[in-house]
Amino acid sequence: MSNDELKKAILDILVTDAKRSVDDIAAMLQQPKKKIKELIEKMEQDKTILTYKAVINRAKFDSDRTTCLIEVQCSPQRGVGFDAIAERIYKFPEVRSLYLMSGGCDLMLLIEGETMRDVAFFVAEKLATLDHVKSTTTHFLLKRYKEDGFILTGQTNPSRLAITP
């Protein structure tokens, strides 16, 4: 197995379970622990691995927190395209994720606020007032069914509907 293949296999394991130990990963991939440890350390140093995170079912403890997807239409700037406006937006602490999109909007933001009022304030006072932002569309997340590959509704094997003629 090449180093690139091994790195991909390690990343696949860590994405599924960030708590896997070097010993577990080495055993799963039938590789020496030292080699796995070195590859993980290299990926941490070169920022391939940015952090380790848990997938949390927020409905179990944090039901008042509001999550939104916000579509942003904006004007690209000469020489930098969308990068300059994206940099201004991703510096706001409310912004969890920011993506350049194709289709009906230019940027897609995932933001979180303590309340809907916090989100409304963010959009009206911080986001919509930025130069080059032409319009925004806010979509409030109502219920999470699946996140990062994990089903959150308590049903682990969703049943399929019967097909009838």
C-alpha cells in the first residue's frame, strides 16, 4: 500500500471515528504502529488534519440554538473574484462553514446563533451591509435527521416503503 493510499485509509477511519487510537488504526490497516503514528503527525503538521471533532445530536441538550443556511449573492471583485468577500464573511464568529457555490447563489453560509433574533441581527447588521453583497436568503434549520453520515432520529436502519402495483 502506497503512502497516499495509506493516508486516505487513515483519514477514512478518522472521519468515521476520530477517537480511534493509533493501535486500532494500525491493526485495521495491518501496518506498523510507528508508520501510522508518523503519517498522522505529518498530516496534522501539513494541515491535512485540522482538528478532531464529535458529531453531536443537539436535540438531546441544546434545542433552543438556531442553525441557518444563508444563500448570498454577491459581486466578484476584479483580481480576487469572490475570495475577498468570502474572507470578510468567514471571520465572523457566527459563521460555521462557508462555501463558494454554483447555481442560484454565489456563497452558502452555515451559521449558528443562540436565538432567531441573533441570526436576524447577523444577517441585517453584519452580512447584508457588506460591500459587494447583493442579496441574502435565509433558511432556518427545523430538524436534523442525519449529520455527517450519522442518523439522529433514533432509527438506525430506515425501513423502505413497500412498492405496490
